[in-house]
Amino acid sequence: MSSVTLDRPTVTDLATPTRDAGSEITWWINDTWELVKRNLRHVRRTPELLLDVTVQPIMFVLLFRYVFGGAIPIAGTSYVNYLMAGIFVQTVAFSMLATGILLAHDLQKGLIDRFRSLPMSGSAVLSARTVTDLLRASLAIVIMILVGLVAGFRPSGSIVQWAGAIGIMLLFGFALAWVGVTMGMAVRTPEAAQGAMFIAVLPLTFASSAFVPTDTMPGVLRAFTEHQPITLVINTVRAWMLGNPAGSAAWQSIAWSLGILVVFFPLALFMYRKRTTD
């Protein structure tokens, strides 16, 4: 009786196939998109997550437009036209920094640990969170435009200027999202992340050109206010939405946004990896 010899698989045969750089990028894109859909489903099931980009900006518009608007004279335009750029940028800043709060919440609940046990790109968790928050910020911009128009906002910028204004806001917001990730990884609870966010953003928002002209401020405060990034972004958005040239504020806004990204993008990745591997 003849015997049959079966070839045994070698270690090489059982090894996990390697993926080249192109397939790694494809995996990262697919993983990011799947997590974006997961985040959007979470928002749909928990609509109160949209309060900061729906109810809050509406309250700010109505409060400043009808309570303080009559007491703040603005040369050359109405107060509501002056106000809206500040509300836009403030809301985008708060909504994008919330990235850190939501990540801290996922860490606390153990969701990130479950993601780490799956064959997926680790950085997709961060990219999906920032993309989701960009979508939330875009929704906030649409809502604020509609509310502003009802409250008397009358922009006169061209389509190109409007596209530039929205692009500047989203670029700045994307940069702030990585600041939010860094802050969220530096603390241990979502509540602490929320407190850190308000401490960082609220003073910069009010010490800016968002609600009052900077020429009414004391000398030292005025010098700081006119050169900090939130003021520069607000001035750019305001100029373009009202059909005026933005001057040097436009390229300074872009420079600040890219500078924040250069610093906080790698720092956020480092802190996220350190936090999830400890």
C-alpha cells in the first residue's frame, strides 16, 4: 500500500501578509470612514450631543444682538453684521475643542481599548473624531447663517469670499481639534477636559474682536488682542463675509492655523499612543 506524503506548512506560509504603504493608507481611510459613520450614528441616537452647535450659538446670537447690540455702536455697519463673524469662529472653536472631551469619554468607558483589540489603524480613531467634529461645525455654521439672517445679518460678500471665509474657519477649527485631543489626553476625565477647554478658549474669545472693536481696549490688552489667532480669524471672516478685503489678517490666520497643526498634530498623536499603551 503506497503512502501519501502531505506537505506541512512552513512558518513563512503562516505569517501575516505584509501590507505596503498604499494598502496602509487604504486601510486607514476605510477605518476612518467606518468610525465616522459610527460617530454619526451615536449623534443620531444621542441628539443632545448637538446642543453646543445648535442651541448655544443661537443663544449667543440673540443675546448679543438684542441685549447688548443697542449699547455697542459700530462705525460703518450694523452691530449684527459685526457680531456674526465672532459667533461663527467662537462656535467652531468650542465645537472642535470638544474633540478632546469626547475622546476622554471614550477612553473612560473603555471603548478605545476595544478598538485596539481590532485589526484596525490606531490613528483612525483620532482622524474619525476630527472629521466628525468638522461635520458638526459645518452644521453649526449653516444654523448660524440662518439665525443671523432672521436677526438682521446682511452679508454682501461674493461666493468666492464666502467660500474663503468658511474654509478659513474649518482650517482653524481642524487645527484646534488637535489642541483638543492633546488636552483630552493630558487629563483623566471628560469633566476635566471640559474645564480645560473653557479655560483655554473663553478668555481668548472675549479678549478678541468677536463682540467689541479692539480700539476700545486698554493699550496692553489691545496689543495682545489684535495679534492673537482668534482675532485674526474673526477679522478675516468678517471682512470677506461683508465683501471687504481682509489684508494681512488672511495670511496670518492661515499661518497660525498651520503653525498650530505643526505643533499639536504630532504632540496629540504622541500623547494618544502613550495614553493608550500605558
